[in-house]
Amino acid sequence: MSDKRTVGVIAGRGIFPATFVEAARKKGVRIVMAAFKGETESEVAEEVDAVEWFRVGQLAKPIKFFQQEEVAECVMIGQITPGRLFDLRPDLRVIKILASLSERNAETMFRAVADELGKEGIDVLPSTTYLEEYLPAPGPVFGPELDEAGLIDAAYGMRMAKEVSRLDIGQSVVVRDGTVLAVEAFEGTNKCIRRGGDLGRGKNVKLVKVSKPGQDLRFDVPVVGPDTILACREAGVSTVVIEARQTLVLGIREVRELCEKHRVSLHAQEEVDQPG
């Protein structure tokens, strides 16, 4: 076995796995991937040192695969199609996990999976590992800068999104001029964007995306990428506000180009205190 650091990747869909693989490669890491049929993109699977394919709902076989490849640490990155969580064919290990949970949301399920991996000597790393450069600091990121009214609305949206995320409902809200137009729930960010954009009729509409208070960085870290910007443009949402240093911007070159081309503002906002 290689003397390189070996990191396992439990990979869902989207550009997150590819971004991680590229960044880890630059650090000389050996990458072992547990990929999922119908979710993980085949192109990224071709870029790793070892890969095996599984169905969503399997855990025992991915753990065995990691152990065979001497994986002692891994990341859980990328999305799983929401509807699959209600259409699982779980193996016995996942059945036991589900039976133990009184609440079944992203955090409780991922945390339970991480606990099972830990029992087998596999530590789950923060999903931001090697990706620090993709976590913008506070201030304008790309596109037009916000004016004073825009900054006030961004701060309002941040407070509302933080409260929604605290309740484990979702990580995003769509706001306009001090009014919440849409709240993200199980359906995902892009459908929330479409609903909010339709209600806001393309005027001063902002998507605000945050981390959960006390966010476990091992999973469900908020992410925006090119698809987010395109969804906003199509829905008439003119601004994307993200929580500074807590939200990953993936496909960053394309995001910059899309923001400049379509005049979509991307702004990183620090968490704000609730008004007294």
C-alpha cells in the first residue's frame, strides 16, 4: 500500500466530489471512492485511485471496501436525490440505524452513519478539508456590490435563514424588502428559488443561504455553485447572500463568469445578532 495519505470519499452527485478530488490531488493524497449508482458522476470516479459502486442504502459493503483499501479517514460529500431517502433498499446495517432514530433528517442520518464508520476505525473529516480557499470572507464576492438597502435586506435574510436552519427546516430563504417570500425545506434550494422568484416578481429578490447554528462541518455544509446562479437568473433573483467562511462556493470560475454576465450579486455576510 502507498505511503501517501489515503482519504476515502463517500460521493454523491454534483460538483462537490470533483472539487474535492482536484484539491486533494494537489496535496498528493491517495483517494478511494465509494460511489453510488444513479448519483455519483462517472467522470469523477475515473479520477481516483480506487473506486467501487454501491446503491444508495448500502453501508456494510462500503465499510468493507474502505477497510480493504486501508482507509482510516474519509469525507462525505455531494448530494443524494431527496426522493431516494424515501425509496431506500437499506442493508441490515442501515435498517438498524433508521430504527434507532426518532427524527430522520439530514443531520441525524449523516451523524449516525459517521458514528458507524467511527466504530470501524474510520474517522469522518470535515467536508471542507482541502477546500478552505472556497470559503469566502465577508464582503462582495462577485457581481454588482450591494447598496445600503441591499445590505440591510441581506442582514434581515441572514437572521431569518439562521432561525429556519436552527429548526432543522432548511438552510435557505428568499427575501425581498424585509419580507420572507420562500423557505427551503425538503424540496431543495432550486425549487425554493423558483417559488421566491415568482412571488417577488424579479424586484430586489435575494436568496440567503447559511449554515446551521453549531454546524457539524463533516456534512451538509451549505454550497452554492453555477447551478445556483443559473437558477437565480432564471427566477429573477438578483442577489445571493451566503454566510461568510461557512459556505462553499464551488465551480468558482464559472460562478464568477455567470455573476458578471447576468448581473447577479454574490455577497458573503457575517452572522448578525438578533435585534434587541
